[in-house]
Amino acid sequence: MSITKPSLTVLAWGAAALTTLAAVMIFALAPEDADQGFSQKIFYVHVPIALTAYACFGLGAWKAYRLLATRGERYDLESYTGVHLGTIFGVLTLVTGAIWAKASWGVWWTWSSNQLVLFLVLFLFYCAYFMLRFSVEPGARRERISAVYALFGVALIPVSFFAIRLANDFIHPTVFTREGPQMTGEMFAAFCVSWASITLLAYVMYRVELAGKRIDANLRDLREALQP
Amino acid sequence: MSSGEKYVAAAYGVFVVVVLVWVAILATKLARLERETGELARLARARPAGEQADG
């Protein structure tokens, strides 16, 4: 039994519709936070972006594992695209986080927060992926080296994700505890829709970018075959 | 505009700008791919008939 992928056009329109719905819910439905005021609205974009960055790095690692397990060449581009998008969302996480930190704590960055530092380590680790990848000649060797590196990085994701709980960090807020989300129902609904919209947007970006890279690779092969 | 509103506008603005930059980069790439596909189509048409049949 084969599962056909949903059409990219449908997904793109779905992402646009969900993003619009998320914006309405964030700014018209979700109440203002009693403690942080209006600046708490950054939560609805910062946290989903960070979770999407983790998901993209995780996807890159999963595809890397598939490459190593099956030797399927197509997984190399899929892993690379996942890591690339993870890095884009990683930049966004750091920038939106810095803006929120300035609004809430009065500083752009603090080295005393383990979660911030560990996310930066994770981000820099995956930045080095590109240096490694482009320092090796294209081919099977580069595919394997890149895959092993992408797979190693995934170990940093749970460390970064759970750092706040492990380190008892009092600076970075913990919204999701064992008792559930520490927010109102409207806030949680707005967060979920925002998270779904950003995840869907990232998936659309993944599919578009992957299609572009595959066309590029096919064109290179065609050029080699056609040119005298 | 209060300072809280400015920070919120900056955070959402950064997100929108990064997505737009990504779209612009992709549009540039698409234009390059279109150009290269055209060149390859011209190359394929210019090949002698016998060579095309040989592959």
C-alpha cells in the first residue's frame, strides 16, 4: 500500500489559511498576559519557531539515518534540506528570543540561561555541518560524512529541549509543566494553531526547496550528457 | 506605539522578512533553472538526429 503525498499547492494554501487564523487568534482572541503584557505575544511565534527548528534538525537526522541504513542516494539531499531549514528556523529562534528577552528581562542575551546557551551550541553545531559538507568533494564519501554528522547532532536536541528542567533555570520561563500548559484555554488554542501553521509552512518550504535541489541535480546530469 | 508593541512588531517582522528573503532567493534560483533548462533544450534540439537516437 502506498501513501501519496498531499499536493504542494494544497499544503501551501493550507499554510496560508492557518497562518491567517493564527494571527487572528493571537491578536484578537488570546488575552493579554497579566505579567508580561503585550510583549508576551512574542511567545506565539518564538516557541513554535524553536519547536520547528528542532523538528527540522530531527528530520535531517532521520534522513541521514535512512541514508546510512539503506545507502539510498536521495536521502542525502533530503537530510541536507532538513538541516538547512533547521538552521533558518534556528536563526529565527535566536533573533525572536533575543527580542523577547530584551522586552521581558531588559537584555538581548544572558549567558546564565542554560537553555539559551544550549540552543546556541546546537545551532552552531549545525552551522558547522555546512562547512564540513562543502569542504568535501561531492560523492558517496561526502554523503556518508554529512549523514554521520547530522545524526550526531540530533543527540543535542533532547539536551537543549530538556535543559530548562534539568538545570532548574529560573530565568527562562517554563510554560509547559507536568500539570499542563500554564496559560488560559484561548492562549493555548492560539499557541497550537500558531505551532501548526509554522510547522506546515516549514514542511511546504522543505518540499519546495527539495524540489529545487533535485531539479538542479537533474539539470547538472543532463548538461553533462548533452554537452560535447 | 508602546515599547511592548514595538518588540512584538519587531519579532513578527523578522519572521516575515526571513520568509520573504527565502522566497526571493528561491525566485532567483527558479529564474536560473528556467534559463538553464532553456539552454539545455536548445542544445538538445541542435544535436543531429542520429546522435539523438543513440542517446
